[in-house]
Amino acid sequence: MAPLQVYYSGLLFAPETSLIRAGYFEKVLRISLQPRVVDVWSSLIQTLEGHTDEVNSAVFSPDGKLVASASDDKTVRLWDTSTGKQCGALEGHTNWVRSAVFSPDGKLVASASYDKTVRLWDTSTGKHCGALKGHTDWVRAVVFSPDGKLIASASDDKTVRLWNTSTGEQCGVLKGHRDVISAVFSPDGKPVASASKEKTGRLWDTSKGKQCGVLESHTRVNSAVFSPDGKLVASASCDGTVRLWDTSTGKQCGVFEGHTDWIRSAAFSPHGKLVASASSDGTVRLWDTSTGKQCGVFEGHTDWVRSVMFSPDGKLVASASKDKTVRLWDTSTGKQCGVLEGYTERIYFVVFSPDRKLVASATSDKTVRLWDTSTGKQCGVWEGHTDRIWSTAFSPDGQLVASASSDKTVRLWHTSTGKQCGVLEGHTDWVRAAVFSPDGKLVASASDDKTARLWDTSTGKHCGVLEGHTDWVKAVVFSPDGKLVASASDDKTVRLWDITTKTTIEIIEPGHDVFGIKFHKDGMHLYTNEGVLLKSHLHSRGGNQEPAQTTPFVHIADQWVMYNMKKLLWLPAEYRPHYLGVDDTGKQLAIVTVSNRIIFISIDSTTLPPAYLLPSPASSGAVIAGKDFLTFVQRLQL
């Protein structure tokens, strides 16, 4: 990392009340709108980076010196907690690794994988020392008994299996579930509790291999955990409740209600007086086990943010969420300035009108909704689609809205009257996106039928098919001069099309899925989630053409905020984007972080050192800014 940029990052992201921020913050001259940060230092000590896919679990060794993490990259990794450095990669699984646990003495790690095995590893050498085979389907969870002599594994083959740690032999098969998600030993090692999708948890006697209790009254049970004294079990469910059970009788003795979505997990405090529950509603809640009352709520965003979009003047950002709201944010302060409520289902996409007075949203309830940004009031509900709507777009003059739907159509609407004025039919599968040309005379649409199509907005007639992609087309956009269309597909390519000839003029292969694209206003750069494509390179087939001078702009590559293709600001892990918006000036970012916070960064180019304003060196390839860049174009999710 560049030391100076990291120094600036340390100041910028330091808590509001920290002494280092108070003493040296005036040295940060580059950021005109700073991200909102916490008031005090958090308890975060280290961020362990190295996995190449999702991390499913992490656990400390008994002495606290190591952490083991299990990942979809098919590895378990060991980390030194004193330095944060990786000290081992345990490789051997042939499919996702869902969980990993240390033995009580810390000498072994057991890992559970979708390759249908449990594997044992020596923590001192990192060597593989045994594979426990017998499950006939994915293994989701694994746990050691308190004395380390047994291992229990839970599998999609509907069984919990017990294994002798020293010999690796199977010594019990616990049958009865129709689905199993997890298993856990009691503190004394005698009973095992298992959680299931079938609306029950079960208790098992490990000495006999027999069921000794059924915990009923839930919908799907996601996890079950014993209290420290072993007298209670807490089960977390998709019905939004945590339930307490008496292990001696198997009877329910408490229900904790308050969450508004699935509860993914629950845990007892060390003294057993509290239960913490984590939910898809975006909150962690604390409960008093003796009274059953809620005694704490830790709130973030209430659910996933699906898209963010800047207003044309860059003064507002709209964020659309699975929590059924659209929120408006003032980019000058970074504060929320409006909540657009009234939706009945999840929101996929949101877009401003050219004058920023209106917001149009796309939802799974088959309606397009229009909102007045000054009052926050809904001013239109447009019905006509027969399936979910994936995206909306205003025409350049703001008089029309185009909506793209799973009903295989694009529909046009008059913003002043709310009346439908066109149904663009011809696609043979879901339509994911639709956009207007800069002059408003054309609409381009992207579809799962592997094509992009062009339509005449005045007549609604089809006027071109852009064929060539070999998989779903997820996004489409016109160049600023309207002469080109760029399309992104699940075939892992981006294509550039000449709209006059309807032919492909370039195929770019980033090597990964591209789900969002947008031209920068200079027409020379194309933002994608795999980096930034430089149009002059795409057209210089001979490789001799020099890139044109372009307007510097801000984006994110890997862990960095970039300006004019140069590293400007390093982003700590908790501030890195899940989604990201870039305004049309190319100087403002709206970042939806991995923890669903929304922060804003605005670049004041007048304060930047001269090196940041000099022309950037030519790139040797099409993709010139790292694979982790997330555009503000919607990320489509099923």
C-alpha cells in the first residue's frame, strides 16, 4: 500500500471523538464530503483477508491464539490473532466448506463440506489427518464433544452422525429428521441438540444413539444452542421467534417475539441470563431468559439495499431496499432526508427524473410507483404488468417512464397522466432492463432471451435485434452520443454495438459476470462491476492508437478509491462497497457498505496534488481498474 494514502485513510475513517482525528484531521484536504463515521473506536482489532469466496464461519481456538475460517473457496484458513496474518491454508475439500471447529485441546480442526465429508487437520502442521466418510449428501455443520472424544456432523442426508475422533470410525447415526441444519453437544457431552427445516429441533442421547426429545412449534429451525448449564435449549426460527426449551422435559418454557424476519442464530451469554438473536430484519436483539422480555436492540439497515442512484444534480441519493422502503439522502450532509413508504413487496430499482422532482421505482408487486421528492408523497401507482418489474428509466425530457418486467414486455408510461402509452412486445423471456437513448427517440432493452432489442418510442415498434450473446443479457446502456449500445451478459462478456448497423463492433471478456454497465459522460469510459473499460482501447484493434484525453473521475478498484486511475484513498474493510453509486460529475460516491450502511465521499479536485490531475498512463488491456468495482447500476438478484 502507498503509505501517504493509508495515512489519509487512517485520519478520514478515525472516529469523530478520537484524539488523532482532532489533532491532525485538517491535513486531509482531498475530500469535500467525508463519510459519516462512528463516534468512538469500535472493538474491531483485525480484518482477516485472503479467502477468494464467501466465508461461512469463523471460530477461535481454545487458547485464543488462532482463528479458523471456512469458505466457499473450498479451504479452511488459520490466522494468527496477534498479527492478523494467515498461518495456514487447509486444502483438500472438493466443494464449499460450510463450517470449521477446533477440538477442545486445540490440536485439531474439523471441517464440514458440501463434498459430503468431514475432514480433520493438524493445527500445528496444517496437514490433513483424516476424512470422515459416510454421509450421502452435503455436510452443513460439525462439532466436537466437550471432552474431544466424539464429533457430531449434520447433513442434508437427514442424519446426524457421531464419529470417534481417535479412530475416525462412525459410532452412531441419529435418524428422524427430514432435514438437518445443525447439531450441538450439551456442556456435559451427553445429549446432542439438532435443528431442522421441518419445524422441529430434536434432543438425542449419545450413549444410546436414540432420540430423547422433540422441540416443536416452530416453522423452519435454523439453529439450536444449549445454555451454559445445559438446562435450556434456545432455538432460532424462520417464524421470527426464539423459543426456550427445558432439556429435562423437552417442553417449551419461553417464546421471544419481536423480530420481523427470519432469525438466523441465537446464543446464550456466559452466565446464561441473556439470549442474543440475529435476524434477517437487520437487527440483533437481547432477551432476558428469566422474564422473556426484550432488553436491547442493535439496529442497522432493516434489510438488504438493492440499488442506489444519484439525482442528476448530485444533491440527492435514493436507495431502494428489500425492507420495502426507498430512502432519500442529502449528499451535502450525508444525512437521511426522506423515507418513501407504502410498498407491499421488495423494491428492485429506483431512478430519478431528469429534474430530480420525481422518483420512479420497480417492485416485485408488479407496479411502477412514482414519488414526489420534495414531499415524500406517493403520486402515482401504475398497474399493467403481470409479473415483477426489474427496472425503470425516465426519458431525457422526463415525460416518459419505461419499465422492464418478467412478463417479457417493456411498457411506456406518461409521467403527467400515469397512463400507459405503449407495450413493447417481442422478447421471449424476462426483460431485465430498459433505457432511453440520449435523444429519447429509442429504447434499448435487455432480456433473458439472450438479446438486446431497440424500439421506436414514438410508435412503439421494434426496430432492431442485437444478437450474439450466449446467455442472459442483464444490462444495457447507450453511449452519450447515442451511436453505440453496450450490453452485459451472464456469458461473461460485454458487447459494443453500432445501432445503425445493429452489429457487434467489439467483444470484451472480463472473465467474470458483469451485471451492470454505464458510460461515463465523457463517452470514453464504461463502468462495469469488473472494472473500467476505456473505449479508445476497444476501438484500437491494431493497438497503436493512443487513448484520448478524458475527464478525470472517481471510482473504486479493489480496496481503493481511485481518481484519474490513481490510488487516492484506501478503504477499511467495513467501508467497502456492496453496492456503489457514482454521480454524473464523476466526483461523488455513494457507498452501500457490506454492513448495509450508506456513506458518501465527494472529491474536491482543487485540493488534490498535481500528480492526480496529470494524464493517466495508457492501459495494456481493456479492464484497467480492479475486479471489485461495483457500479451504481442495479445489481440484479433473483
